[in-house]
Amino acid sequence: MPYATITNRGAKKVRNGHLWCYRGDIRRIDAVGGDVVTVVDEAKNFVGKAFYSDSSEIALRFFTTKDEEITEEFWFKKISNAIKLRNSLFDSLRGRDGEESRDIEVCTNALRLVNAEGDLLPSLIADFYDGAIVIQTLSQGTEKLKHLFADILREILSAELVLERNDSKVRSIENLPLQKSVIFGKLSSDERIIKQNGIKFIVSLMEGQKTGAFLDQRENYLSARRFAKGIVLDCFTFAGGFALNLAKNCDQVIAVDISDKAINLANRNAELNQISNVSFQVGNVFDFLREQEKAGKRYDVVILDPPAFAKSRQSLKGAIAGYKEINLRAMKILNHNGILITCSCSHHFTEELFLETLIMASRDAKRRVHLIEKRFQSSDHPILLPMPETLYLKCLIVRVFE
């Protein structure tokens, strides 16, 4: 088997629970890109087994620290364990329909099956959309085993369709082509209707965001419902996730997104659910918030769910300014004791930094804030605690008062 020797520093990091080893910690390597390698430290002590990349700075991605044989049965067990976790959380994979479930609030027919490092299957993503499985193989190692992983997922779930959505720019770092294709089955229609918390959403398997939709906010949508009241402003609404989840519990929702395509989809979703008290508008959120403040508009709830402002450490300074600006403006247009639900989906923008930014925004807005709730990505996107990169989505619910 191909092997690698890494520094004691790199070995310590892996033994402490992290799954990555950077190129600078490799002493010797006898492997080609995509190989499964046996890794030892400088004293020849076993460290683990990992995927090797000859292109990325993340040279080794560990999937086990046991000295075990890596066979098809090994991968079947790993993927089965990930799906068993989801079966303990959701009824959907056992054929239950959301409206007939014992607990409508947690039932869905769309969820993440495999969450890469969070499931000790680094760089492998698999999502389930009402009978279809969509995978991403984001490193040379998982790309090499792509068809095996697809077969295992199909066998376990009896899926009718398996697609790859390998159009993520991350693959370029691994020197892999960007591509989308059908691996198994026939794509008779690109669109599926999924259910989240009793709300239906139209998903484009080939053209939608990520693998088709944003699944990581599902439980935050549900939590946000508890605070819905009066007039709600949903910023960066995309397909209307927060807006439609809150609509039935409030008088009116105004939802804004800069994308015409997103707003068209959101309107279709509102029509699908027969929700009529949501007004979707195309607009730049930064400009819209300033205009609302200038016009003296006030809201009972404001939701901020922007795209990642900090996609790298180098962009962090500008990201902080952006997060501060939108949160400051949101606080200024909230009524006394209004609720701000504010999110960040960048792991570089840490929870601590997020809270500091909210404090700065509240000071400049001359408002006080109570932190009511801290939330993260949905439970089917598990967080590996020794690996902060797996905690990327933060959702803070705060009360804003004078």
C-alpha cells in the first residue's frame, strides 16, 4: 500500500481528532494523487489511513486512525453508519410522509446523508431529495471511488436516481474537472418537490445551489417560527426558506434577494404552499436596508441569511465590515423588543467574532441586545468538535431594545 511519513506535529494534530494534514507536514510520500495511503510519524508509529492529494495544500485527509484493511466492506460500513445516524433523526428514509409523521416538525424528504469530515468521510457529500441521491466528490481520493460510493448509497437506500453535482470550484484546487452527470437511473425531470417542516419547496437537482438546495437551515427555520410576529423582513431570502416558514405565524413578510432567478423560485414556492402574505422583491439588501431606515420603516422581526462574506482568511476584514453593516441597519429598523435572526455560513467568521461584530453593530445603532439563542447547522450536518472547519453555519437569535 502507498505510504507517507508526516511530522510529529502533524501526527499530534491527527491524534487529537483533526482529519487534515497539510503538505508542509509531509516528510516522505510514496503515492499518486487519489491513493489511499498508510501514514506513520517520524518514529514509524502508525497514525492512520488517508486520501492523498498531489495538488491541494491539504495533502492528506484521514478517514480512520485504526490499522484496518480498506475494502469495499469498510466503505459500506462507514456509509451505513452515517445513514443510521440520519435514521435516528428522521423518519423520511423509512418511507414516512411529512404530513403523516408522528412529528411533522422534524420530518422531511430531503436531508444530508453524508457530511464529509463530519461523518469521518472527508470530501464526500451525499444528499437525499425524495428518492434521488446527489453526491459530490471534492478530493482526488473520493473522486477515484466515486462509482463505488454511488453504488453503496443506491444499494442501502434503493434509490431510483444517483447524480453527481461536481461543479463546485473546490474541485479546481484538486485539479479535478467541474462536471454534472447522471451516475445511475434516468433524469426524467430536473425538479423535485421536497418538504421541510411541512413547507414544500421546488428543487432543481442539476441547477440548484450546492447539490440542489440549502438543507442546513431546516432546523433554524423551525426555531425561527417561534419568534414570528407582526411584520417580518427576510433578507437574502433565496428560495424563501425563512419567509415561508414564518409566514403562517405573522401578519406580513417582505422578502428580498438580489437574484431575479431566486425571487422567481421563491414566488413559485409561495404559490405551491398557497401562502399569500409574503411579498418577494428583487433588490440589493445593503441598499434596501438603508432605504428602509431612511423611510422610517419598522419591523417586528428581521432575518439576515447572507452568502458567505468570508470565503478565506484574506477576505475576513471586508467580511466583518459587511456583517457589521447589515446587522447595524437591521437593528435600526426593528421595533422595540424586536427580534433579529442573523446568520453566517463562513467557518472563518467564528462564533466569537460574530458576537463581537453584533456588539459593535449594536453600539453604533445605539440599541441594546439580548442573546436569546445560539444555533448551528441542522443535525444531519454533524460537527466534528476537534475540527472547527466542520462548524460553518451560525444562527443567532437576539432581542433588540432601546
